[in-house]
Amino acid sequence: MAVTFEQGQSNLRSLVDWYKSNVDEKNRNEATTRLQLIDRLFFECLGWDTGDCKSEENIRPTITDYTFFSAGGLRVLILEAKREGIYFELPVGQQRSKVRIRYFMEHAKDVAEAINQAAEYCQKRGTQFGAVSNGHQVIAFVASRNDGRPPLEGTALVFDSLDAMLADFLLAWQCLSPKGIAERRLSNELQDTTVIPLPDKLSVVIPNYPRYRLRNALQTDLQILSSLFIEGFASMPEAIDPSRVLKETYCESGALSQYAAVSKELLRTRYSEQFQEAAQLSYMEPATSKKGTNPLLSEQPWGKAPIILIGERGVGKTTFIKHLYLTDDTDAFKNAVVIYLDFGSLPNISEDLNKYIYDEVERKLLDGYDININDRNFVYGVLNKEVQGFEKGLWGDIKESNPQVYREKRAEFISEKQRDKERYLQACISHIVIGRRRKVVIFLDNVDQRDDVFQEKVFLIGQSMAANWPINVFVSIRPETFYRSRVSGTFSAYHARAFTISPPRVDAVVMKRLNFGLNLLQEGTPLRLGQSIEIHVATDDLQNYVKILIYSFEQNRWLIEFLENMCGGNIRLALDFVQAFIGSGHVNTKEMLTIFRETGFYTVALHQFLRAVTYGDYEDYSPNMSEIVNLFDISTPDPREHFLSAVLLDRLDRWSRTSQTSGFVSISDVYTFLQSLGYQPSQVRWHLERLLRRNLIEQASKTRDITDLRVPFLRITSVGAYYVKRLISMFAYVDAMVVDTPITDAAWRTKIAQAYGVKERLNRAEVFVNYLDSAWQQGDSGANAFDWKVASSLIRRDIQYVNGKAATKEHETIPPPLVPDE
């Protein structure tokens, strides 16, 4: 039970009275001191819970007397206990609460030894605050620092007696209670830490950073070409039948990659487990299997609730939908009226979402099927019963005697019916289904790209349509959206059938897109982007370029390995990577075509592809403009922190191989491990949040915000595994990251400058690696952890290879095989 400030003060008063009545017992040993004094002081008076403290914690080779943890499981305070007889005296006139630690080094050797021991424990465990107590005296200080100042040169908060603590209990509570430690009040009180700003990155001195990379005419036209067949439907020429696009480029989902940097078992469970929580709440099964599309998606009728299509971002939900209704030959979609609404590409929509959707349905019927719901004959067909009822009513009496007035009143009656848009559209759909004998299907796609309130509004409209109209409704969303709403939102009230969509194999998708583009070129299809932009490159050059890409992805497994791992199941991102390469200003396209014409083949190198993807449209690497993450970036001027992300990823990868929970590990274990290496919780959190945002690691639950670290379990993704197993060891990666990495050592900082030619970049990269080598020597990664020395040697080997390549004009760097442990 938590102790309040008032209760703590009262308990301390009782402890003072007890201690004075037992003042003769001056020779309590350490165990008795802890039991009778320290336990009571910290648990009864300062408010710590015994459940948040470990006694005799053993993290080899040391054992701590008391280790206090935050509510989130982080080590926040280490207390070294000493027997009562080891005590200190303060000189007369000394400020009683704040004392230089150096004083104890000179005047209380036994106490100084205890302070040294506590500081060492804190530094090895990444714990900011340390303390020493003999039961009736307390010394607390900042023990683990990242401002470059030795802890023993700092100041300590000192209470030289229990009476002194009682006299200033507010100060003791503010600095040493769980809440006070969590808010770092001790550091603020001592004013003992200096906030040292990070050194400027090299990017600061680059003019107009990150600077656009100019393209020549050939590269510009190739970039236009890529959008025609890489983006799919977005820029396809009007002459191309959409069903043909799907038939030639569609790939079934659910296949596992043979190039994954994580174990096949982890990969196998990922796409089934991401739906696990939602699956417990509704009928759910895969949308595809080895035999093709799930036949249940084509069954009739589907019932009175929408069909939910669930898939992660970029797995191909839209492609699956269009393949379903454009190429499926079953009765479900044959001769059906299909209305497809894409909420991902729409501008801001007014609050009247119902009106917008109904207007879109009306427009789609007219544009796609030439059904004008306002056509006179169609209106009379839809409202035939209503018109007959009108004729039998009061106004029917003047039909013969005053036909003009009758017609006006009938027109007013029909207009009134049409003004109720929802009911009128329902009647129109019924007329199409019954009168014209055609099925009607509506797809509400990319709803999950909007906020939760918007999504639930769309679902309610879709639910109303499915329940009241003779129509089948499909809604595509992400797993976390479905789960949140299923538990506590709109979906909880309905028994919707749901189908899960997993990503297809990246290599199959890329090869089909490239071969489709080659077919278009060989057929002589006019290539135009929009109404005015045309491609002027010679057809032979275009075909040769696509052939180079096809050959490269067939022959160079390292390219497929990169795409498979770095997209992390997001097929859209993989295609973005390919599109970034095609026409990149960082690739010597003219040389590629020349070599191809002379030899008949050309293989795109991994380092070429990586450079194009890393830099994108810019001359320099920018973390805000690139999909590639800088693992070497830091949050504090602590050189050891350059390796925190790599150490974390390596440890998660090792844990994933032995985990009995599909690769997931407790976040408290993550903090425990990293703090044991001397990293502070604030540093760990900064890296965790960054890696989560960029999908290098993932949480066990899809139901919280992406950086909500209260989710207790994490695991590595294929993206993170590829970074620590491959990218971090490549010259092309290090070459890009150097401009974005703060150099904490001023001497090394002067040696790293802007570089232009290949030779200069190679030299700069070698200096950067030397700096990182020196930073690595300042820390201790522990046994069975990431070893920078291995990565460093691989980078140096790559630098030597690239250096020799400049003379031989070779263009491929062959990385070592990446074979994950099963």
C-alpha cells in the first residue's frame, strides 16, 4: 500500500523515537542495520514498495544491496548498505544538506569506499542515482552521468542523522521518494548535472542541405516510366484494360520469403498472430490460400453485415479488392454492378459523410454503368409503386379534369421522394437488383487511412447499407483498427465476417511489374503521364533498361534480400524502393545502358541500389527525407550511445531464436540488459521509440499508439534484423550516415569534413570508422552481444573493395550470405 507524505513523516517520527530509545546498540551489523533501520526508512518513511525493490540483486560479477525500480520496471536507484558503525561527521558550519563528495574521500575513507562502490554499480547498470546509508545517515548523489563529468567530483544530498531528515522531511521526500526519483528531483536539487548539447552534425555546414539531386533528361524520363508500371493503376495509360493489369501483375498473398533475416518460424507466425486478439472476437480466416482466393468471399448471400478485409499497411488490400471484382469469374461478381470508393485518395470530406458517400454512389453508377438515377424513365421505374399510390390518392381525382395541376403535384411528390437520398438510393439499388437482375457490390477501401471517428462513421453507413439494401458491402481496414473498435467501438455491436490479407512475396511482385512494363514497351503502347507529359527516350533504351532490371533481380539475390527485409511486409514500400532506383540521379544510367549494349547484360549492384534508396531525390542523406534509419545517431553526448540501437537489435534477434513466445520478449528484460551495459533509461527509451516508429522493432499489441512503451512485449522485425546483420557493415550505408552523426570527440570532429569524389568519401568513411572504433573501446557490450569490431572489419573490407573497384570499373560488392538461424 502506498505511503503518503503525511504517513511517511509520522512513521519517520516513530523511527526517530525508537532509534533514540535503542541508542546504546551502536554495533549493529549490516544485516541488522538493514532490517531494523534501512528497511523501515525507505519502505515505511520514504514510500517505496517492497515489490519495487530487489535485495541482493546479482548481475555478475556484482551484487547490490538494494535496487529500486520504477513502476515501469526500470532501475532508478541503487543503495549500498553499511553497518551502523560506519558513519561520518560533518564539520561545524558546513551546509547540512549538500556536501561535495570529495569531502568524504578526504575525511571518511570507509564512507568514500561505499560511495565508490555504489557509483560503480550504478554506472554498470545505467542507473542515474546512487545512495549509501548506515541506517541513521543517508548520502544520495548522481552516480551515472552523460555530461562528461566524473560522478565523484559532484555534490551529494546528505542527512547526517534521522533528526536532520525529520527536520527537513520535505526535502528528503522530494528527492528520495519514488515520485521524486522518477521526476529526477535529486539532480535538480543538487544542480549537479550540466546539460551538454550534442555537437553539430556535419549536415549543419553543408550549404542548402540536403540539396536536390539534379537528373538528366534520360533519368527524368526513366522516372516517368517507372510510375507507369510500378505504381500500378495510378498512372496507367487509358488504352490499357485494368483487368489485364491485374492478370499480369497480381500475386497471391501469404507466401513466405526465403531471404528473410529473421527465422522462418517468426516470419510464419507474424501474420497469423497480428490478428490473434481480433480473431477471438469474430469469425475470421485468411482471404487466400494455396488454392487461390477463399471461396467464401464468393458465396451468396453474404448476410446483413459488411465483410471486413483486414491487412497491414501496404500489404496489397487495394490490389486484392480490384483483382477480386475485376478478374473473378464466379457468380459473385460476374455481371455485378461494383461501386468502389477509395477513401485514401480523397480530399478532406465535409462533415456530412452520408451525403458524400451517396453522391459518390450516384456518380459511380453514371460513370461506370451509364445508370442515371435522375433519368425520367429510370425514376418512374424506381418509384412505380409510389406513383401508382399517388394516382389513387386525392390528387388522382383531378387527373382528367386538370392534368396540368396533376402533373405538377406528381412532380413535386416525386421530387420529395428523391430528396430523401438514402431511401431513394436504396430504391434505385433494389430496382437494379430486381428489375435488371444484377447484383450490386460496394467496396469501402482505405478507410483506415482516416481517424478512428471517421472510420466508425463509414462503417456505420456500410452496416446500414448491408442491413437495409439488397447490396453486399466490403470494408478494408488494418488489424489494430478492427481490434480497437471490436473491443470498445462500433464493430462491437455487429457480427461481421472478417478475412485477413497477408503480403505476397516481394520478388514475385517486382518481377511481374517489370515484365508487364517490358510487354507494354515491346507492344509499342503509347506512354504518357497524364494529358501532357510524354516520354522521349528511344524505345530500345527503355526496353534495355527494363531488361537490366529484370536480369538484376533474377541474378542478384542481394537485391531481393534487401527488398524482402527492408519493406517488412509493406509491398507498397518495396515498390517505392524500386521506383526510387529507376531514374535516380545517383545512378550512372548512361553507363549501365552502354555496358548492356556492348556485353548483352548488366547487373545492378546492391550498393548502387542502396545509394539510390538512401538518398532519394537529394544530394545528401537526410533522416527526415529517407526511409533509411541512422543507427549511429545519439540523444546524448555519450560516445557509447552510437551502438545502443545495434546492441538492442542484436539482443532482440538473439532472444527471438530461443523465445517461447514467437520472438517477443519483455520490455523490462530489454531495459535490464541495456542498463547492465551502462545505458541510462532515457537513452534506451529514445532509441526504442525511434526503432518502433521506423518498424525495426514491433510491439506485441497493435491496439496502442506506436510509441506507447507501456506495452510489455517487443520483438525484432525483418527490417531491424537486416540493419544489424547487413546494412551496418556496408560502406554505402556508413558513407551516407556520416553527415547525420554527431561526433562527440572534438579531435575526430575536425578530421571529418564534406566529401565529393569517391576517393574523398572512402577516406572520410575510414576516419568515421576509426572514430567509432575509439567510441566502442569506451564501453563494454558484455558477452554474447553485438560486436562492433566485426562490423568494423567488414566495413574496412568493403572500403578496400570499392577502392579497387574504381580502377577495375567493377560494379558489384558481394556481401556474405545472410542465413538466419532457424
